[in-house]
Amino acid sequence: MKKKIDQLIINVRRCRGCRSCQLACSFEKTHVFNPAKSAIRLDRDAETGHTAPVILPLECDFCNGDPACLKACTYEAISQKPEGEEYKVLVCL
């Protein structure tokens, strides 16, 4: 049985601002590709100056343990476990 994901980790240096995570999230939630309907916002990280996804905890349910944003991120900016030291845990349940 596949383990359900209960946290997402953002590597702000890998994010390219492509918005694939937002589109995947909105489609999973509403069946419409619309970043405004996503639980993810792109914002500038104060420490690095990079644009990075910010996951809104009250709106995110990790797609019932199989996050669409994780699968959609081709740059591997969203992961389920930390790699190295340049990451932030942005959502935990």
C-alpha cells in the first residue's frame, strides 16, 4: 500500500515560476485550469528573492495523500522529503 503524503517541502531555488503546480491543484479541486482556484500562490521568498510556491494550509488537503502539485512539478521544487539544506516545510498536517 502506498504511503499517503502528509507534508510538502518547497525548494525555492528550484522553482521557475511555471505555475504547473497551480494548474494541477486547481484542476484537481475544481476540474478547471485556473490558478485563482488553486490552494497554491506564487510569492517571492524573502530570504532568497526567488519566486516560489506557497501552499495555503487551510485549503490544501494533499489531494487525499496524492498531491497533484507534486506530480506536476517538473523542476522538482515540490517534494515530500528534504534534500540538502535549501528547503522549507510549508505545509504540515
